[in-house]
Amino acid sequence: MPNDEGFDPADNDAWDEDIKELKTNSSEYKEIEKPDSTESFRFMEDFTDGLPDNTRIKVTLIEALNKRKPFREFKYEIDNSGDYRQLWFDFKNQKMIEYVKDRVDYIIKYESN
């Protein structure tokens, strides 16, 4: 279920059944927190590391990650990178899927009753 960050309140109706289910059977579910800043930074590093060497975009993103506000700088550069923007979204989506799978595995192994 999404949190309030980044979601339009008008879309809440789409989640009504899920919210009701969670409230009714809350003990049946575990919350998975979003990746922390260290993990999110690692996603950006991994994406950048996977780019072809000696390309302008790789150099630009490395520089962005080494600046004072790396998240803002990376976002700015990737948003203005043409086709690399979609590659980043695809990469980040795959990383998020892996992250959730890892968290579920952890919950099953260590937190299940």
C-alpha cells in the first residue's frame, strides 16, 4: 500500500478495500519500509557504475554523486539525460523489486511466528 508521500489523495478510493483489509486483519501483515538513504544512494551508484566507461553521462552522474546534495544533483542530471532517464527508472524499479523480495525473505526467516 502506498503511503501519503507522492500519491494523489483523489486516488485513495482505489485503496479502500486494501485499507479495510489491513485494518481488519492487521496481524496478518508486515510493513516494509522504503529503502533508507544509504540504500537509495547505493541504487544510484550501482546504476552509474553500470554505465559504459568514458561516457559523458557516467562522468556527469559520478560528479553529481560527489556533490554536497547528491540526491538532488543526481535527479537533476538524470531528468535531463534523455534516454538515460527511462533506463534509470527501469533500473530503480528492478532494484525496488529486489529490495522488497529481500525484505520479505528476511521477514519469513526471522520475524514469522
